[in-house]
Amino acid sequence: MDFKDQVKSQVDIVGVVGEYVRLKKAGPQSYKGICPFHSEKTPSFHVHATRQFYHCFSCGAGGDVFKFLMNIEGIGFFEALKSLAERCGIPMPKRSLVADEDSRLRAVLFQMQELAAANFRDNLRGAAGVEARAYLEKRGLRPETIEQFALGYAERSGRALLRLFEQQGFDRSQVEASGLVRKREDGTLYDYFRNRLIFPIHGESGKLVGFAGRALAAEDNPKYLNSPETKLYQKSHVLYNLHRAKEGIRKEDRTILVEGYMDAIGVTAAGIQPVVAVCGTSLTSQQVQMLKRHSQRIVLNFDPDAAGANAAGRYINLLLDESMQVRIMELDADLDPDEYCKDRGAAAYRERLEKAKGYFYWVADRARAGQDPNDPGARVVVLRQLVPLVQRIPDKLERMQAAEDLAGYIGVERGVVLDQFRKAVATRQEAVLERPKIALRADERLLLCAVFDSPAMAADVVRELKAVESIGRFSSRRIFQAIFGMAEAGAEVRFEEVHARLEEADQNLLAEAVLAGDGESSREDVLAAIASIRRSEEQHHRSELKVRIRELERNGNWPEALRLTGELQAIERAARNRE
Ligand SMILES: [Zn+2]
């Protein structure tokens, strides 16, 4: 067993995938969830626990745990191997340190982020951090919260990290690629973050990828500065605090989305979970897809000002397009989420959270705000504005219920307007991405699964099926041919090796067969399936003979027709004797 196989045999693919996708049990050995590799509303992404593979029936994405990690994290094989090895506590063999260039650079960049983070943390504790500490104290952050979020301080000189990286022997191209320095016009370098409170930013897997820095001096612009885009940090693909919150999101089946770093920290510190924030950017569809894998339910809790409301308004469509269930949580008295928790307490915040309105009530309120409440015409206007929003609800019954509720909420009486509203929301076009399904016979599927149960079972199936001519008509013929090929070469028939030899369409078929199977098959089941295939082969042979006999008779070829009739009778006699 090579190192890769050793890691693969110890790592649990369901656990690894489960950190990125909310999985539900779908069969004795299989789980399903929303596919992380394409945009979808109903789950078609499956993971098989014992065969250790994943497969999406809609977009066809599939493979083993390495491929999953490489694709979801956008990393190379070496990094995926290293990360999974660390996960199972298997030390990497030395020779594996010779990775490809890209993986090596990424490893160096990670190391530089960690060094910077340690430097920032030390600064915050030391003499230089006095102002930053005063700010945190003013914002009411407890020492354990500062510790938990690993906050730091970037000192003023603009040379601290440069010096540190030099001492550690990083070369200039590495330093420039780290996103932690800037270049002056004369080509000299200086630290990117200066005199700023530092928030470390992690990727979904918990690796440190970059930083945000809040200005401490009023004259420093911008107020928040994020690491530039690097090999590690793409701001549209990162959500602040997601690596800490994701388990809670799956457990609570809900995300609270806030606007700022301090909000995420303040709400979390108040004991309310799970909170994430967008990082110095507008919410992107990639970020929504990251959240959707963990839960489709989201509560937006933005600042109670016009800017916050506008952001929420903008994000609703984006979220609905990814079929998220959106609620809006509003706070009063001009307090942002962090201030609200401190001022009113966690219980009050929680109460607001539980009372958060479905997005269309919130939109209705906003639309109504500018209208005369006594003008029936104004209500119609509001209702019309709501049609497209309600139409986005995928489920028809839910949609109709929402239409009724909203009409009642706005105060529209039964009648023409309501009928029109109902009619408008009843119709909804939806493009459904479905791959054509190829049906497998039940016996065919059973044998396909049994092959992977044990070498003895594989030998039985291969021996019996090779003698069956009709296998050439099976939908799974190419899969069986691959299996026969491996058996002939004396190799053990293993799922992933068979999978690897197939074209995509057949990989899908094989995944489908294995996912639809329910656990191990007994020897009796296998023998019965082989017998059933034999019987249908015989039946096929008989009907072929009958067709040919009729043809020969039509052409007057009596001797040949007579010979085949004899053959047919012999087959039928044999079948009767068996019964
Ligand atoms: Zn997919």
C-alpha cells in the first residue's frame, strides 16, 4: 500500500465532505446533499461511505476524497494529500516534501501568514499595542474573545514584517507574493498593514489566508483594509468566521450573516451562533454557494441604517437565485449587531433573531413605508412589486400560501386584484437540469455491486457472466468489460480502479448502481440474479429463433426452417425439464 492508499484507507470521506456539505443519510452506506460544484435546488450530490467516492447525478462531478478536496479548495494533489494526512495524524514521508512548484509556494505563503499573525498578536500584547488595546476595551471585547479571534496589531514602522521575512530567509518574490508588503515607486518594499487593528481571515478549512486591518487613526483611509488578492486569498470566495461557524450552521440549519468583522465577533462573543460576515466586498454568488452547502436557511442582520437596508435588499435576489430561505432581522435604536448585543444583551438579540421576518414581509414593509396606508390603490402597487419576489419561491404550495399571507398582510380584500396576484405567482418557469437516466435491470445492478463486495464474489460473477452472450446488450456492458479485463489481468477488482477506467457516462452509471444498492448481497442473491439473467438470455434466444424461422418459411427455405424449429424445441424441452 503506498502512502496515498494508506491515507485514503484511514480518512472518512463522509466526514471530509461533511465539513463542506450538509449531508443527509440516503441509504445504508450513502449520503446526499446540495452539490458544491454546480448550482442546484434539490440535492443530487451523493457520497458513498464504504466505496469512498462522491458523485453528482446532475453535473457529473465525482471522484475520491483527494479529488474532492482538490476541487473544493482549489489546491493541488500534494496539498490535499498533506491536509488529509494531517487530519488522520499520519506523518508525511520526507520524500513527499518534494512537491510541485505551486504547492511549495503556497506552503511558503501559508507559513508567512502564520508568522505575520504571530507578530501581530505579540504587538497587540506589547507596548506598541496600547492604543489598539484601548480601542478593543472601548468596544467591550473581553481578553478571551481577543484570544479566540486571534486579533492583533500591525505597528507603525512599516518594516516589521519585512525584517522578519528577511531574517527567515524568504526571497523577494515570495515576500511580494505574500500580500503582506507593498512596493514603492523606487522598488523598495514596506509593510502593507500599518497602525491597524488586525483580524486574521481563514479559508473554509481553517487555514489562515489573509488579514483585514481596521484603521486606528481617524485620518487613515480606508477604515478597513483587506489583504490584496493572492494565491491564498480571493475575497469573493471567503467568508469571515465560516471555518468556526460551519459546524454550527449545519447543526442549527441556519446562518446569521452580518456586515462587519466586529459584528461577527460581538454576536459570537455574546454566545449566539453561527455568525459569518462578508469580507470587504459585496456578497457574491460563490459565497452564497459556500453557505448553501451547510444550510439553505439564512438570516440577514445588517446595520439599521439605509445602507444596511439597501445591502439586504440587494442580497435578497442573489440569495433567492440560489434557493436560500431568507429572513431579515431588524434591530432598533440605531444599534449595529455588536452594539445591540452589548447594550440590550444576548437574550434580547436572540428574541429579535427568532422574530426575524420572511423576506417578503420585510420587502412589503419597505414598499409600504412610502405609501398612504389608507389608499387602496397604493396597496395594489405594493402587491405588484411583490409578485416577482413571491414567484421565486420554488415550491408551488408554499408560493400560494405566501401569496395569501401577503395579501392579508397588506390588507387586500378578495377580488380581482387578489385573483390576479394569485394567477401571477402560480406560474413559474424553472429550467431543470436533469441528465437522462439509463435504467439498469435489477439483476444487472445487483451483480455490479456484488463484484465489489469480495474477491470471491467477484470471481463468481465474472466466471458466470462471461459465458452470457446477452451481456453485450446490457446498459452496463462497458463496465462489465472493464471488470472482465481486470480479472483477466489477475488484478483485484476494486471500485476505484474500475471507475478510473470508464468514460464519464459509464462512471455515472456505475455510481448510480452502487448508490442505489443496499449493502452487501448474499451468495443466494447473486446466484438468483445470474439465473435470472440466464433465463432472459434464453428467452431472447428463443424469440430470435422464432423470428428467423418465420422469415425462412416466408422465403420457402423449408429445410433450414425445420432445422431451427428442432433447435427451438430442444431449448424449450430443456427449460421445461429444469422447472
Ligand atoms: Zn453537481
